[in-house]
Amino acid sequence: MKIAVIGAGRTVNGIGPYIAKYFQKHDVPVVAVLGRSAASSARAAADLEPYGIRPAAYSSFTEMVSEVRPDAVAIASPTATHAAYIEHCLASGVHFLCDKPFAAPDTPDLTAWLVSVLRRAHTKGLTVVMNSQWPFVLPWYVKLCGEVKPDKVRTFAMRLSPGVSGPAMIPDSLPHALSLLYDTLGNGEIKGLTFKRQGEAHIIEYTYTTDQTRCAATITLVREPTQPRTLTFGFDGRIAARAIDPATYAMSLTCRGKSLAIPDPLELSVKDFIESLAGKHVPRIGVDHIARTTMLLQQVHDAAIRRTGDLWKN
């Protein structure tokens, strides 16, 4: 099995290099990188050399697939490019892992397009996965903070720190919260959606309603342009904070004075994709998860951009 990575450069704090590193670590060679230009692709390829990766560099998807014939593609390019690259993957018959969000919420005819994509992928027997990392950390959260029972959960809170500002904060960060809710509580609807501003914090509140429970969700977005960024999440007041050792990038969760080391959730996401390709299990962030959270993201995004006044002013 071999893979190509789109968006393997380090610009704008991209995760492409780390995705490539984890594929290589788990014995899936990165045979090619694709960038917007020959120069950017060459730089991205050179940046991967410290990881023992020496991929071919391309600026044409068609040429890349024709020459290196990857089994799968990882899409880590800017969100606005996802839809086009997904179409390229479908046309070429390659499996793909696409970073969150699966598609920009302002993609024209998003619902019809999404249904078409997932149907065509199924017809061609392609594995389609979205990289949404934080559900993979839930076993460590439970070990540290206690069990989460879907029918008993009443509140959820998450603080995220996007590097962007304005309405772009929503597609950048909200998929993490939506994925945690979907993975933990099941398929649900968003009701009672509200937005407010408290200083630099943008606060999104809604009720996530499932057949089992009504969960009051509070998502706080505060722009932080540099890493490591603040991230906290939790259910029913049991809030865990992520900590990162800047020297080693080792991660841990802290909750109520206790800490627990955790693996990098990006590595867990990549490993899950690899194992799903090998037929070991159905991908955790697969088609149902993608379809529902993408539509919920569009709902929140559309409501947000209708807001006027000081909500999105810096």
C-alpha cells in the first residue's frame, strides 16, 4: 500500500507533514506530494526528508496518479480545495482521507453534492474517511474523567483556539465539537442555536438532541495565532484540558488535578484509516459521520454569517 499527500507543506500551520509522518511510521510509504506549484511541491517534499520520506513532487493530480499510482490519497490542503480534490480521487478510483471539514460549508448545492460523492464512492468500493481527531481520545478522557453514558449526558463544553478570525473560525474548529457529540451521543439535531460575543471569545450555544438525550452544548472560540493552542472539552462539567510539551510534542489531558498521557489523536486517525483500508474494521469517521456532521456544520455556518453587528469584528 502506498499513499500520496496533498498539502504536505507547512504553510498556515498545516497538518500535512504530520499526516505524512504517521503514514510512513505505520509502514505506508508516502510516494508523492502534490502542491499548488512545482516550487511549493518541491519544498514540501524537502521538508519531509527529516522523517525519512523522499516523495516525488507534483503540481498536477492527474500526472501524479498516472505516474506513481497511489492506493490512497490524503487531502490536507486548504478547505476551499477539498471538493475539487475529492472529485479527482473519485474519478481516479483511489481511496481517500480528507481533513476536516470534509467540504467548505458554502460549497454550492452541498447536500446534493455530498450525497452524490458518498454514493459514487460506495459504487466504486472506495473507502472515504474524514480526519476528525478528537473522538479517538475519548477512551483516555473516560479513564481520566469518568464514564460518559449517552442517555445521561446533559451538557457538553469545548474551548477551541483557531488561528483564523471571523466566520472562518467555524469551519476551522467546530467540526471537532460536532464529531465528539456525534461519536459520543449518536446522530442528533441542533436546536436553539445562538451566538454571542464576550470580549475576544465567540460563544456558540445550542441543544444537541438525540433519541436518548438533550445535551446543552457550549462551544467557545478564541483566536490564538500561534501553537500550542488551548483546547478543552468535557461532558457534564468534567472538563479536560490538553497540554503539549513543546520540546517533544508529547500530549496529555488534565482534569480535576489529575493528568494522563495520551497519544497524538492525529496518529490514531491515520492508523484507523490504514486499518480500514486493510479490511480490519469500518472506519470510525466514515460516511454516516461525514454526512451528518457536514450538514450540521453548514447549519451553524449559515446561521452565523447571517449575523450582523459586532459579532465577527476583530
